[in-house]
Amino acid sequence: MAVYSNDGKEVPGLEENSGFDMEEYINRRMLEISSLEDRVLYREIVGDVLLKLYHYNQKSYERLEGRIQGEVRPEQGSYAVYLTMTDREHYDATDEFMYPMAEEDVRKTEVSYQDIREALAEKRKLRLYSVFLATSASNVYRILHENREFHGTIRTKNREYKGTFTVGRNEKYLNMVKELYYIFAVNYQPWITVCEAYLTKILDVYLCSAESLPEKDDIEEIRVDFEEYSESARNGMIPLWNLKKIHEKTSTYPEPGIDKINYEHQIFSHRLNADCEYLVMNTDVEITNIRRMKGDLLISCPADRPCDWSLYQVNKCKDRRRYLYPVLSNCFKESFSGSITEMYRRSIKTKAEMARLIESFPYGEYVHFMGMEIGEELPKGWESSNYNMDGFIQDEIRIGHSKLVLTLFFAPVDRENYLNEDIMSFLVTQVQKLFPEYMCVGSMVRGFGEV
């Protein structure tokens, strides 16, 4: 489409989608001026002033465009959280993908003999160690809510002493996920539920009572009989995730921002991994902006001096390294079509749309979505097999007084898989975020493919 000037003449070089040369356009218009004096005046006013202004604006727009493109948020998969388990003997310190959630887990710690004697004398429970129970969520729920006591022995160099033991939920790793939620908020990243199936199966073992111990002796082993759960109990287990904690300092003196309030702290790219994203862990700092520019990490905050920054390096899943336990994540399947952001913006109104949401996660080898039902009664036994993986979030806007229940039915692919109910809980948690007006629960039906 042609473009015309105010006098009705077609402006050359201004066709749509074509390059426009401002200098050439000025020269063409100048040649249309017959008076030599007017032509000189035109060159001085338009050529020297307007042309410089044009070039200045053009460079400013180019800088603005580059900055906006540099601040474009990466895809959601860049911040996916992966979790798995390993035992201390098989932990690979050279692994560049998965790291221990707690660095101290790689070192074996033992309770001292003196601590045990003091706890028994004061008649208080003493935490001994953590155990991983590779059993269903229902079994873990029953163990915790029945307040069961287990029998065991404390073996020393001289003899064995009988004792009673109990278990409780290990909150250390669950609190790390809770802290991660607030870190995501500080970094202006949308939260996606972490699949914490393994973490809910880590229990702390406590000593309740034991036979009288001598004043001096060395403990060689503490063994607890978990009875019907003995085959599921795993000692010395380490939860791994793809978040590596690092510490960096502002690489250069902070530059004042345009608002004259905040300062931009820069961490040079050579100190970071170009293939990884980073989350600032300093939740006590008033951060106003975080962006990546040419590999550098730029953090805006009111601090006018270089700061020490704690960061989570979010590693991406590149190679298919084999682990002792399946790797669970909150990442969507690679084959999932369409933007997940647009999916969350629109409402789900049909069973097919609900199935598409659930099937967007790579857990088809555990459970299959079979249907849903809205009613007023909760399915039998739902408390033991369901738990909200975002239960720590307290600032959500929810109706709360509704009595309607949205029950999602799932069929297990392998009934013996101890992760089935945990995967169901993860998927139900995703649905709960979309339907705050209902209480969403999951229910297991007959196994997939069974008649």
C-alpha cells in the first residue's frame, strides 16, 4: 500500500513492509525546492536537526527492543523441579543434574551414646535417624495417625538392649519445598506444584524407651522392627533434586536505576551456566526486577553496595541418566501441544478438557484418568489416600464454605506400585487450583485394563 504526503503526492520508499531511508527521503524532498536559499535552510533545519533526532530515536528503539527481548520470560519448563531418591552408597558426587536437597545427607551421622542415656534418664523421645518407607500414601497415613510403637534393639560391643521406637513425619525436606514457593514469588516466576511424593514417605525414627544402659559403652547398631513394613523400610536414603545452591557476589559496583531508588547488581555470565536458569534465594531483600542479559544475571534492589547472593541453579534434564528410583517432576510432557499458560487462562468445562490437563503430565504409566463426579459426599477412605501438595499455601483466594465435592476417578496401571496414590494426589492438586469452588479429591477404581 502506497503512503502519501499532506499534499497528496506519493512518498517514495515508504511502501508497507519496505525499508525506509530517512536521509534519502530528505534529499528527494530537498530537490523539489526550487529556491537555493530555501534549499539551504531546509538542509540546516531538517537535515541537521530532524535527521539526528531520527537516528537517535531509531537507536533508542533498538536498545529498547533488545532489552525487552532480553527480559522475555523463558518457558515454564526452564524452572521445572525434578526429584528422586538414592542411597548413600550409590550417590554419585559427579552428577551434574541431581544434587542432595540437604548437603549434610551425604555424611553418615550417628547419635552418641551419651545422648541416648540422657534422653532415657529424662524420659523424653530422642530422634535417631530418618527412614524412607517405599509404601503407599495410605500406609504412611496409618502409621503416622495410629501412633504405633515398634520394638527394636540397641546393640553395643558387650550386649543388646531392647527398646521401643516410634516414627514421625520428617518436615525438613517439605519445608524446603515451602521455602521454594516463596523464592519463586521473589523471582516473579509462576508456581507449579512440586511432586513431593518421595518426601512424604521420609519419616524420623525416635527412641521412646530402652533397658538400662551402662555408663560407658559404644553403640554399634540400632535396629528397629517395622513389622509388616520391614521390607519397605530403607535406611541411609538421600532425596535428590535438580537445584544446586551456589553463592555469588555482585561482580561490579551496582549501577543506579532510572528511578533513582534501586540499583542494578550484575553477576557476570562467566560465573554462571549458560544452559541453566537461576533463582535468587535472598527473600529478605526487596527485589524489584530480575533478568538475564547476554548471559549476565541482573538483579534490581535498593542496596547501593555489592551484595552476597545465594542462588539456586536450576539444571535442565538433558541426558537420560539412570537412577535407583524413578525421577518425578512437575514438568509437562514434551509432546504436549499448545501453551500451558493459555490452558490455565481458559476454563475447563468438559471431561475431555479435564483429561487433557491431567494427561499433560508424564504420569500415564502410573494412573489413568477415568472420569469425574460432582456431589456432596466424600469418597470412603479419601483422607488416607489424598493429600494436597500445595497445602502450605495460605494466601490463596478460595470460597471455602462450599460443600460440593469434585471427585476424580483414576485407575492404576500397576496396582502394586507404591507411588500410585501420591501421583493421584499430585494430579488432583493441579485440578484443585483450577476449581477453588470445589473440594477436589481423588479415588482409585479398578485397575486399568481390568474387567
